[in-house]
Amino acid sequence: MRTKISEAIKNTVEPEYTFYRGFIADKINSVKDNFPLVWLNPPEMTGKNTYNCILYLMIKDSKYSEQEKENRWALMENFILSAFDNIVKNDMYITDINNIKTYPNEYAYTGFGELSLKITFTVIVNPC
């Protein structure tokens, strides 16, 4: 089911964002300067039909003002909420995405300079 979750997210966010998956701490520096990007850590099974997920949206930081940073984080939040809505409406395996929390940050994950939004959420899947 992890693969189905990853595929649903990838198919929904591309081509606006380049999709990566894996353990971010191990591989993030391999992205070089490939922004904007979405990074999905491996989903963690927490129940028979539930997975907790951590996803990162990142854009290149162009030395934004504080207000522009807030605007960019808001755009990223709106993008991912819309993506989640599309997944729930269109994916045959995913029935809901809930418990969504966002954490804005900057220069936190790469040495390339980024604005990031860490998103945690729970995916409810159809029993297979």
C-alpha cells in the first residue's frame, strides 16, 4: 500500500513539483538544485487501514521578504490541500486524508537554500 500512496501523490503533484521518495535525511542532498520538489518519507502503517505520512514541499528561496515567505508558504499549503482533495476524489485505494498539520521552515533540509513546508497527515486506505 505504501507504493499506492506514493504513486497517488506523485501523479497528483507532478509536473508542478518534482517528486522524490525515501528517507529524507539520507538522500536530500542528491537533489542538488532541482526545485520545486516534493519529498515523501516512507509511509508508516499505524493501523489495519491507516498510514501516517510526512511530506515536504520545497521551493528555492530567492531571498524573499518576510511577507513574501508567508505568501509562498500559503501557496504551498493551498497546493497540497488541493492535491489531497484530488487524491481522495480520484484514487481507488485512498478513502481519506486527515490530521493534516503543516510546519513552515527555511534552510532546514538542504545546503541549496529553500523554503519548505513539512506536512504530516494520515491516509486511510481501502482494505485490499
